[in-house]
Amino acid sequence: MATLEEIQTIVTSTDGKVDQLLIWKAEHTKEHTLVERDVADNRAVLFENPGVISKVNTLWNCKHDITEWREFWLGTLRYLIVAVVVAVVGWLLLLYKGIPL
């Protein structure tokens, strides 16, 4: 069994640590409240403002339209490059064989 003096030294040594824990918890709670307030403000701005929602929707649709056009033009460019390569190879073969155009 521990004596009263040993118990008192243990309690005294843990007293400072308990104070540190309580101070940390108070600061953490305060920071958590500030974060919750910021999140609530951001949600209010984003979801309660129909103008922002319509702008985001417009941007999303624009991105979708741009993606379709980009795919179209890249496909066209691929076919054009293949046609140019085939034409150049054919022209070089005609030059090699000596066939006049």
C-alpha cells in the first residue's frame, strides 16, 4: 500500500498534466466551434444563394459541351494526320517508281 505522502506526490505531479489537458480541451473546443461557424457560413453562401448554384450548373454544362467538341476535333485531327501520312507515303512511292503525275 502506498502511504499518504506517496499518494500526495502522485496527485501533485498529475495536477499540472490535468491542467494542461483541460487547457488543451478548452482551446480545441473553441477552435472546433470556429470551424463549425466557418463551415456553416460557407454552406449558407453556397446553398442558399440560387445565383451561385446556377453559375456552377452553367460551368458544369459548359465543361460538358467543351469536352464533346474537343473529342470531335481531336478525332478529326487524328484522321487528318493519318490521311497526310498515307498521302506522303504514296507520293514517295510514286517518286521512287518514277511514275509521272
